Amino acid sequence: MKKWLLALVAVPALLVGCGDKKESADLKEPEIPQIPEVEILTPKEVAINETIDLAARVEQGGKKVDDASVQFEVWESGKRDESKMMDGKLEKDGVYKATTTFDHDGVYYMFAHTTSANGIHNMPKQQITAGKPDMTKVLPEDEKASNSMDDNMMNHGNDTSDDAEHGEHEKNEENHH
């Protein structure tokens, strides 16, 4: 009777053990999506009152990407809150374009917001000089403001709680002296 009981317990245990090994052998490592590589093709210096192409070539894993979403965001230096978004249209071979015109001398910035089919986002930035701006009148670009979303995500809630804890710690040390 003990042999049967042992057999009833041992056989399923062995089968479960074998089953786990087979399943884990069949599982593949999850693929880590690659960030799309975005090469901005727009010239860094352009003439005023001429139509120019905002252009970017998108590749991922060494292959041209024809199913990405590309939006060009353009603003004049110091006027980030007045930016304009333009949808990039696929021309061919992973090259997306939109057209614009700069109507006065100035320094402009452009983000090529690019999202691949698997949802990975990349947004390279380029400075564009239109005409011959008086560089002494150009407002400096506020890098912190243009990256404020990244800063907020990285520091969300950390600054105030660390300061509060640090202040409490100092108060406790003073009370002990």
C-alpha cells in the first residue's frame, strides 16, 4: 500500500518537474525594442521667405522605417511656448518631410518627434538659422524648459520629501545634543 501511495505522489511530481523544464526551454528571451534612429536632413542655415523641407530619415535596426509617425515641432529661439507642429509625410525609403517658410531673420529650433510602430519615441533637436539674424538680439534657448518633462519625471516628488526628511533628521540631532 505504501508503494502505491509513493507512486501516486512521485509520478505526478516528476511529471510536473519535467513539464516546467520543457516550458522554460520553449520560452524565448523577450526582445528589447530598438530606439528608432532619426537623422535630421534639414539644412542648418536657410534663406528667409523660401519654402524649405523639414526632413528626417528614420531607421530601426539598420532598416528604413516607412510606418513611423513623424511630427516636426518648430519655434523661434526664446518662444518655445509658440511652437508649431507639422505632420511629416513619408516621401520614400524612411524619409519624412513637411514644408515651412521662415518670414524673418532668426534662430529657430526643431524637434523631429518620431514614434516607431512599436511605440518607441525619439526626438532629436536641431538649430536652424534663417537669414542673417542679429545674434545679440537672439534670446537664449532655455534647455531646462525644453526638457522640463524629463526633469519632472526624474525628480517627481523627490526634492521636497528628501528636504523634509533631511530637515527632520537635523532637528532630531539638535534635540539630542
